[in-house]
Amino acid sequence: MSNVPASPPRNFLSVNSVPSVLQPCSPADPLEIRRIVSDNKLGAPSGALAMSSPDLYSADNGGPQNPARQKMVALRVTLLRLHKTLLDMERREWERVNGHVSTGELFRLVIDHEQFAWLHNLSEFVVRLDETLSAEEPVTEKDTHSAIVMARKMFAPSEFGDAFQKRYFDAIQRDPAVVMEHAELARLFANEPSDASAM
């Protein structure tokens, strides 16, 4: 008998795992937040994902060509860039009031401070994508469609939406860099039908 643990359920959009845009926010795992912030390679220039060798989260991880996986990786990369832009914005605001913070201090702020807490929703969403991309089963068109539809709902900036949507709306008003990243996300959404029956 094998000691390999069973894979978690594939559907990261199940009722128990959706980002808090659709249910009350649960405390984010500090290790996952640290990994997402690290994945953003603070200080590195944003741009296209460049991989020198096969990578778990790359569009082509050495397996057969999979357009659904490529779309999910594109969503992940776009959300990571957006996360970095929002984090940079919040860091500038923090430093304007409180002075310079080191990368280690920033990690602690991201995990513990109320000003950064709204970014946990975005981190949680990327973690769900990572779980799907790292599963043994190939990513399906249904997986990708569900992820993009959920992201479209979550990243709908609104003065009158949920707490995340309101903060996201404010960020778009405050920072032109966020506007640019949102435009990239909107382009990705525009290429996906809004209804599963349209697939």
C-alpha cells in the first residue's frame, strides 16, 4: 500500500473554499501569504512570465499541450502582478505615514495589519489556482472557466459592493498602476464566455 496522501478535491470553487467575496473571510494562512508575496519577487520588474526550466505553475510544465492550463496560468500570472501592484501601493501609503519598512517587516504587516488584510482575499484566490495547477489530474476547460467566472465576480470594483470590491474600487481611484493591471485582467475576462453554456 502506498503512503501517498489522497489528492484534495479538484473544485477550488466549492462552497467551502471560495474567496471571501462570497462568504465570510477566514484567517489566511501566514505561510501561504508569505509564499504568494515571495512569488511576486518584490523589486523585480513586472512583465511576462519567464521560466528557464519546467515549473509547476508554468503554462507548459513538460506535459502535453493544454489550452485550459495555459489560460489558468495566464490568470495566475495576471493576479500575481495585480497583487504586487496593490501591495506596492499599500506599502507606499504605509511608509508615507510610518517610515521605511524592510521586506521582513512588510511580510509581518501583510499577515497581521488591518491595512493589508484585504489583500488576503487575492492571496487565497491564487492559492486555489495553485492547488488546481499542482493536482495530478490535468486542468480542464471547466476548471478554468469556473476560475475566470469567479475572478470576474470578485474583481468587479464597486463603491457599493462587498468589502473587497470597495477597497479594490478605491485602489483603482488612487493608483494608475492598478488601473493598468485591472485593464489586463479585464482583457483576460473579455475572452471568456460569461455563461458555462456558451463554452
